[in-house]
Amino acid sequence: MELFYGSGLRNSELVGLNVGDRLKHDEWLVRGKGKKERKVPMSEPACLALTDYLTTRGRLLASRQKDRVTGRG
């Protein structure tokens, strides 16, 4: 929600973001209506929330991968 609020993106634009679309720490390449692209700045709280999310997501994915290899999952 912080990213949604702190960026001013439309819902469809937010859902369509990929990690590879990040240009800088606080700037993203967004594809909008009609496949138009624009650079969008992100607020500092949005950047921090996104960094926290990506870190947590990475840990969870690594844990799931480990569980699959060891037969726990």
C-alpha cells in the first residue's frame, strides 16, 4: 500500500511492475495505458517499504527452495 500511495500509480501499473523496471533506488519505468512508458519517482517511505518487502520475499523463497530440496515441503 505504501508503494501505491507513495508513487501515484494506477492499480494496473502497480500490478504490472517488475523488479527489472527499477531504474534507480527511487525511480521506476512504468508502462501505462496504450503501452506508454514513463519514469516515476517513488517516495522514500515507498522505497524503504519495497526494499523490506523484496528482502522478506527473498528469504521466504530461499526457505521454500530449501524445504523442497530437503523434502520438508
